[in-house]
Amino acid sequence: MKHFYVLITAILFTACHIGTPEEPLPEDTSAYEAYGRLTVTSSGFTKENVRTKIVLIDDATLDLYMYDVKFATMMPVTIDMLISGVSYTKQGQTIRFYGDSIVPTAGNKPYEKYIITDLEGYVTADSICLSNNYGETPSIYQGALKK
């Protein structure tokens, strides 16, 4: 069953890149914002209209903000969270980012129970895509870049 979830995760993550032209990223910004869908791949739960913001801190690290996040239908509230100190590189017109064992914060409190693992993603001229695990919860985010 684990292989099934890995396959679904790979397909969804790849789908965000298929047909994406190599347009230039805006050069005059260090922040990128998108609205999109968060999918919990293990349960199939989706949350629409999740706002994501990526802020380049320096030449090697960025902060990833996610707003109005929910991981299950029964989750009583949505949360805003910050994943700090994510590594990134710029490859052509794409920013690729990655990280592992990062403790996210929500409401200025660390959430050790939901340590971010296997984080990888990218920003192109028209989208932000990422996949990672929140503790034991694998997820994928696909969002259209706000112009």
C-alpha cells in the first residue's frame, strides 16, 4: 500500500510540471505567492484555496508560509503555518527548494509532532508546487502563482 501512495504522490507532483513553459521568473521580487490545492495523499482529502507564500531570505534559504491549512474533514479549524530555513537553488528560470527534519511553527509555537520531512518543490513563472510529509501525513500542494 505504501508503494501505491508513493506512486500517486509522484504522479500528482509531476502533473504540476507537465506542459509548463520555461517563462522567466520576475527578477524584481524576493517573494512569490500562490493559491491552490493541498492534497493529503494518504487519505485523498483536499483543501482548496490554500494560500502559499515563499520569501527568499538570502542566496540559499527561504521561508515557506501556508495559510488556511487543513489536513482532514474532521479538523475543526484551519491553521497558518511557517516552515523556516528551507534550502533552495535557482536553476535557469526555476527555484527548486528542499528540506528535511524542519519543525514548523503555527501561532508562533513549534509543532514537533508534525516535523516536515522529504520537502521538495519549485517555483516557476506561473506556479508553486511542493510535496512533503507533515509528521506521518504525506501531502502535495499545487498552486497558480499570483501575478
